[in-house]
Amino acid sequence: MRTGFLLLSVLATFFLASVTRRFLHEEGMVDDCLSGKHGSFDYSTMSCDLKENHIYVPYHVRHPHDKSSALIAFITFVLFLSGYVCVRNGHRKG
């Protein structure tokens, strides 16, 4: 049972990391386009456009489920890790 809690904690961590990685990757692409190349970022093609201006599309509009997914992954991580610690400490006492 301890291994199960630990495995589920690791899986929740990987999922949380993937959401975080996507956010940071997109933020880096946009920042490089706007600051480094002085262009306009086209969110529909996820590319830098040096000729035309494009409207800003917020991250939560492009990825509406990321905030709730990250929150669920974090809570799941905390619960499974707590379960792992409780089971591990329970085995020591008994």
C-alpha cells in the first residue's frame, strides 16, 4: 500500500510538472518574441510575427483547464504523500 501511495504521488508530480512546463515554455516563447525580436506574437499559430500586430489572448483562455488541473494535481500529490507518510509511520508503531 505504501508503494501505491508513493507511485500516485509521483504521478501527480509529473502531471503538475507538465502543466507548469507548458506555461513556462509558452511564456518564454512570447517573451522572446516581444522583447528579443520586437515582434507581435500570434497565439493562433504560436509563432512570432514581425510584420503584423496580433491581439493578446490570455493563457487562461487558451488553456481553460490548466489552473484547475494543476490545483487538482497538487491536492492529489499532498493527499497521496500524506497517505504514504501515515502508512509508513503506522507500520513503525505496530
